[in-house]
Amino acid sequence: MEQKGCCVWFTGLPCSGKTTVADLVAEELKKKNLRVERLDGDIVRQSLTRDLGFSKEDRDKNIERVTFVAKLLSRNGVAVLVSFVSPYRKARDHAREECTNFVEVFVDTPVEECEKRDVKGMYAKARAGEIKDFTGVDDPYEAPLNAELILETVETTEEECCRQVIEKMAQLGLIPSAGGEGTPEEPVYSPEEEEKIQKRLEDLGYL
């Protein structure tokens, strides 16, 4: 099966677990000898978008640049795993329009849990007014309305979340399934075999 390019876009509140799950998925895909690239908020901010701040305008511009890179990679047969807060639906919808085989993964972690996981203390600083326009505190997060997959990380381990993503990608025909069976776009049986099976079922009275 020739590898299909795709863009798996992990979105959710800060400290929701996006990066952790995306990194685990990347490791699993590499084990399958697939071409994988990771685009993560902290890394991209250090290189591609270091000139941008955190205003709504700058955050939109940040996602625009990430979308452009993901578009180029996904259309050239690479599995791109993107992990950004990306709080605004309009920006994510634009990424869906631009990228090949876009899969939106909503890492659905309540803000209270995110604060518990916040080792950098960003939420506390935002609540103290030291950080402005912080998503989940004084700037809204617009949850996806039709995500291909929702991960509820409070009740689910990181490994289980990774497995769910891998299964969804296989279900969508983007990667080979675990057992090597045909994907939805690659039928297990040829048309001739299907005809024989159908004839046999008719003879047995099942059809």
C-alpha cells in the first residue's frame, strides 16, 4: 500500500495532552516505516514563527504558516502530526480545506485538569494577569463541532489515546491496519471473488 499523505491535527486547551499523544502516534507510525513529520507549537515558535506574539491576529498568522507547511507535506505523501492549541474554528476549518486527508483530533481535557498538569504555571500567571489573552482563562477556546476523533484524556491513558488515533487513521484508509487487512478503500476481495461469495450465499438461501 502506497503511503497516503495526511494531516492529523490535534487541538485542545494548553496542557491538555496534545503533544504527548502526537509524539506517541509519531513513534508508532515510524515503526510502520511511514514518513512522518511533527509540527508542534513550542518547536514552531522557536523557528518558523518566532516573530509572532500571542494576540488573536498573531495566533491566526501562526496557524496560517503551520497550515501552509502541513499542506505541502501532506500533499507529498507525508503523515503530518500537528499539535497546536489552535483555539479558533475558522483557522482550523481553513487548515481542513488546504490539507490533504485532514483529520481533526479534539483532545478534550477540562480546564481544571489542564491546570493540574501545568508544570510551567502558565494558568496561574494568566489568572494573576501576568499573561494576557491566555486560552482557557481570558480568551475563548472554540471546541470542534465535527472532529473525526475526540480523546477524553482524564479517563483514558496516553497509550490508549495513541491507539485510538492509530485505529482511526487505519479506519480512514490512511495507514495499513494492524493485521494487514484491506482498508475501506482497498477491498479484501476482488469483484470476481465477491461474485462467487454472493452466488454461494444465494445457493445456501442466505440472500
